[in-house]
Amino acid sequence: MKLPILTIVMTTIFTGTMLTMISSHWLLIWIGLEINMLSIIPILTKNQKPRSTEAATKYFLTQATASMLLMFTIVFNAMHSGQWTTTNIDPNNMIVSLTMIIALTMKLGMTPFHFWVPEVTQGVSLMTGMLLLTWQKLAPISIMMQMFTSINSIILLLIALMSVLVGGWGGLNQTQLRKILAYSSIAHMGWMMAILTFCPSLTMLNLLIYLMLTIIMFTMLNMNTNTTTLTLSNLWNKSPTITMMILISLLSLGGLPPLTGFLPKWVIIQELTKNNNIAMATVMAIMALLNLYFYMRLIYSTSLTLFPTPNNIKMKWQFQPKKRSLFLSPLIILSTLTLPLSPVFSTLN
Amino acid sequence: MLKIIIPTIMLFPVIWYSNSTLIWINMTSYSLMINLMTLPLLNQAGNNSNNFSLTFFSDSLSSPLLMLTVWLLPLMIMASQHHLMKESLTRKKLYLSMLISLQMFLIMTFSATELILFYILFEATLIPTLIIITRWGNQTERLNAGLYFLFYTLIGSLPLLVALIYVQISLGSLNYLVMNIWFQDMSSSWSSNLLWLACIMAFMVKMPLYGLHLWLPKAHVEAPIAGSMVLAAVLLKLGGYGMLRLTIILNPTTKIMAYPFIMLCLWGMIMTSSICLRQTDLKSLIAYSSVSHMALVIVAILMQTPWSFMGATALMIAHGLTSSMLFCLANSNYERIHSRTMLLARGLQAFLPLMATWWLLASLTNLALPPFINLIGELFVIMASFSWSNVTITMTGLNMLITALYSLYMLTMTQRGKFTYHIHNIKPSYTRENTLMSMHMLPLIMLTLNPKIIMGLTY
């Protein structure tokens, strides 16, 4: 894509999300979401393949449906409560609370509306997939964080639990890396939304750490354009350091102590237990082990075993790496080694 | 405590800046010096603890285990020298870094005050062990072994996390020193039974309990020698240590809930000992023997009498040294004939008489010969279980018999009898190997003279 066009489209995506995040009037929020969705469609179809067009179509259909549902909820709310601010939604209004949750979880890709996430992430390139799974989550989550007091917590907890289950089980049969990261996103969204009605700053914490880890994973996968587990197993030949970083990042994504990925799980379990949701906390924690299993499979094929392959390129050190790695080193350190700094995150409010 | 932890962390730069001639010397000598620094910790007041800070403390239970951990690091390094010979320097450094990080986590685990810190480090020990087993093991089964090891432990310990957080919220603090004063009796409801289960299962999987022991033969057999040593000697004891720490808040539910576990342990002791009699794989025999000894420890901890706690602690230390020594001996066999099958190398006494002495001593301590501390541990546990219920003497007595049987079976199979024809060109014992065995044996013998330092909390 030509650079001016890319700049305009990226700016529009940025503007859309920013508009959603800073407004308190429902109409502007909706407009921001629409701007965001419409401008990401050209990014999705950047490489002109039928698979990308299919992915873009699926993305457009689900997001447009979600936006329509959101518009319906907004107008209904305005009709019944007479005002358009986000903070005064009446939680007793059944239709509003239900359809609001449905619309926003459809935007985020949570169960039972998660079916588009693996397909769309698979159909686009690695960096676009990263944009999809990181930047696109910001706008809906900011809406949910603004109105968290009026969300029906039972429905949201149910959706979160189902998302963690589906994210864990769905990823078990995958070898395509983009689909694995998509299912991981579904599971992490589940964790984030489980704690929203109790303590939204923990949602922010989980979101931050999840964003860092996903950006790292996509960047490292992009270094050698690995899209399947099989190609990933050749990574030890090209760059052994990256195999070690993939090991650490995947273990952190799976939530193993003493890495930073453990921190959101720990504080979410603590907050859920404080609110007497002990069974939910235990079930979610155990379901996260399913996620860990397919990360372990990836780790096995990259770092802990050596795939037999001849080293054809003996002069590879002469070629400069062409792929940009945005802040890879600081992000890796931030997302794996900062568990001792956990009291700092209490400033997130 | 920082005077032990910081030097251990600083072993990382020592490794990465050493060149290939100095790396083994540096590592072994510095870790032996860290040993020396840990020795004063053994000077413990009987019923009190040395509180170094709000985060670290050491009392008569944790200091022998800490001593065992730091004692084991130079031994692991000495044992790994042979199989790492052919690897590149970076790979050697990575392996040693894994050992050092494991050591660091273990030291902090045994001295943590806050139970959540204990939990985080308990889980943290999984990662280096997993990497050591899966990356440097020798057979294809190591992949399965790593997965079993990781997931068995994690499934047990996630409910522990939830239980610890619940206890923190309901009791107010999870600092062990505070918990000793603030503990209350648990109510006798179904939910407190579940809480008891959640607290205990993590350690049961780690010990391991008989029904959940499937990961242990896999992990011990597939791990390289340092991995086997640290698994058998220290990581299993983490389970016992955790249970001993948590018993204070789990009263009086333990009296009701402990029955199925005690029965599983008593039965499992006999089962795993009997399986040892039919093993062909030497490392697998030692692994099952570990399960059997640890079952005694579980019985002791669940019975909660002063004598049983003394026996449990003594047995943990004794078993750590003995099991580690047996794995080193099995490894010396493996390095010569590249097979773990016992049948393939028989009659070694004719070729390696000094090694046969170490085999004899190790087998004798394994079968709990007086006056070694193994006997003290087992005797105290058996006496305590006899006083708890007279019937248990049948099982524990039978177990002692079968333990003696398989230890002597292992000894006679590998050392005595006619040698096999193909082992006439095995290399004689290295000084390194003899040093390794003597460094295992000397603490065992010396502790016989003063066992009160390993008797633990209730001496």
C-alpha cells in the first residue's frame, strides 16, 4: 500500500479509537467505533488474496451487527432514561443491559460470539493480526470500563467463564500460529471481563500485560514470517535467542509464576475470592492450564527440541534483518520479569 | 538471608564470564563457598526461629532443608561434568544457569515467611526443572515426562493458590510468624473439607502420594543427572515442607480428612516397594524407592504427633542424601555402558571396587540400617504410626522388609556375581566420581553423630 494512503488509514483507525475513548456521549462513542471499523477494512485487505477478502468480510459483518445492536441499545436507553451519557445506564432495564453486553462482547470476540476471531486472524498477515488483537480491543474495553457499574454481573461472568473454556479448548487442535494467538485472545478476554464488575483497574492491568505479550509474540513470529508450528521449529537455526524469548514469553502468557503473566491471574483470583466467587476462580484457573498446554507444545517445537534440518544458509549473518521489531527488548523485559514490581500496578486507576 | 541469596544470584555472572577452562572450577568452588556461609544457619533454637527480615526467616525445619539444597549444588555440578563435555560452551553455560536459577528459587522458597511468596517460588522451581528435563534429557520420552511433571504439579497447586488467598482474606495475614499466633480452628463443614483438600493436594502431588505419582518415574528417569538429583533430593521435600508449614491452620480437619491419604500411603508404600523388585531399569527402581520413602513422610505429617514430625524431617534429609547418591551411582553406570538396564552391567565389584563400596553404603542407608539417620527417621515414623493405630505396623514392617529386599537386589545385581563379558573395557572410576560419592556419604555419617539438627520443629 502506498505510504500516504497507509498514513491516512492508520490515522483514521487511531482517531476512531481515540474518539470512543474520550467521549461520554453515546452517539460519539458509536461514531468512533464505526470510523475504526470502516478504516481497518482496507488494512485487512492489504494483501490482495481471496482469503484476506473473506476475513475482511467476516470482520465487517460481525462488527457491523455489533454496532447496530449497540445503536439500538443507545436509542432504547435514550428513549427510556432521556439522556445520552454512558454513566447513567439503568441496570434494571433488561433489554438495555442484555443487548449492551451482547454488542460489546461481539466486538471483543468473546464466547458465544467468538467464531469470527480465529478465522479473521488467520486470513490476514501477522502484523495486521496483531493490530486486530491489540488495538481493536481498546475501544470496546474502554466503553465497558466507563459503564461497568450498570453491567449485569451474572451474564458477564457467564460469558467470561465460557470464553476461558472456549479459548482453552479451541486452541488445542491448532497448528496455525495466528489461530493459536486468536484463541489465546479469547481466553484472556474472558479473564479480563470476569473482574470488570468487581474492580475495573484489574481489567486495565490484565489488558496492559496481555497487550505487551501479544505484541511481543507477533513481532517475534514476524521475524521469520512463521505462521505454522512446523516453520516455527526451524527457528533455532536462524536465531536461537528468539527461541529462548519465545519460551519465556509463552510461559508468561500461560501465567506461570514468577513471570509477569502470573500477576493478572493472581490479582483476579484474589479479587474474585474477596467477592465470594471462589468456585469461579478455581475453575478459571484450571481452565487456563489448557492454554498452557498448547503454549507448551509450541515451546517444545521451538526451544526444547531440535528439528532436524540442514543449515543451508551459511552466510546468513551477512544479511541485515529486514523486519522491524518495535521495542522488542524492553517489552520482553517488562512482560516477563516485572512480577517483583507488582505493587507499582496499584497506581493504575 | 541475603548473604546467601545474593552470592547465588551472582553465580550467573561468574558462569557467563568464565572461559571454557575455568567454568567448572569457578562454579564448584564458589558454590562450595556458599555452602560454608550457610552452615551457621544450623544453629537453631529449638522452638523459635531466626527472623532475618519480614520476608525471610529460618527455623529448625527449614534450615536443614536449606543446608541440603546448598550442599547439593556443587554435587550437581560435579556430576554433570561428563555428559556436558561434548556440548558447546554456551549450552554448558545455559545448563548451569538453569541449575543456578533453580537453586536461587529453592533457597528463597525454604526461607520465605509469606506463604504467597512461598507459592510463587514453589511454582517458579518448575520452569528450570522443566527445561533441564526436556532439553537435556536423553530419550524421546522426556517430552512426555516434562508435560506430566508440569501439569500434575500445576493442577494440584492452582487450588492451593485460591485456598491461600481465601485464608489470607479470612485470617488476615499469610505471614507464617503471624499465622502461628492468629490461627483458629477450622469449622467442621463441607467447605472447610474442600479448603483442606485444596491446601493439601498440591503437596500431595509433589511428594508424591501413591495415586498421583505417575509423573515421578517419568521425570526422574528422563532427567539428566543433575535434574534427577535435584528432583529426588530437594523438590520432593518441598511438598513435605509445605505440608508441615500448613498444618497449623488446618486443625482439626486433619483428624477427619487424613484417613484416605494415610491409607493410600500405607498401601502405596508396599505397592511401590514391590514394583521395585521387578524393575529392569535402574533409575526407575530408585524413582519408585523415592515414592515409597516419601509415603512414609506423608503418613508422618498427617499424623501430627511430635515424634512423627521429628521422624518426617529426619527422613526427608536422609532420603535426600541417599536418593541423590543412588542416582549418582546409577549415572556412573550409565556413562559407562549408556544403558539404564541393570542386567547389562553386572559384577562391577571385580572392576571398580571402590565404587562397590559406595554402592554398598548407599544401599545400606537406603534400607535404613542403624545407626544412620535413615533409620532414625523411619523408626520414629513407624513408632508414631504404631501408637496412632496398632494395625499400621503390619504395613510399615512389611515395607521395611521389602525395602531391604530391593536395596540388596539392586546391590547384588549390579555389583556381585559373575561379570558380563562386554564390560571389560569400562573406564575406571574418576576422582570426581569418588569425591561426589564421598561428599554424599560424609554428611550422612556425620549426622549420625548429632541427629538433633535435622529433627525439626518438635525436638
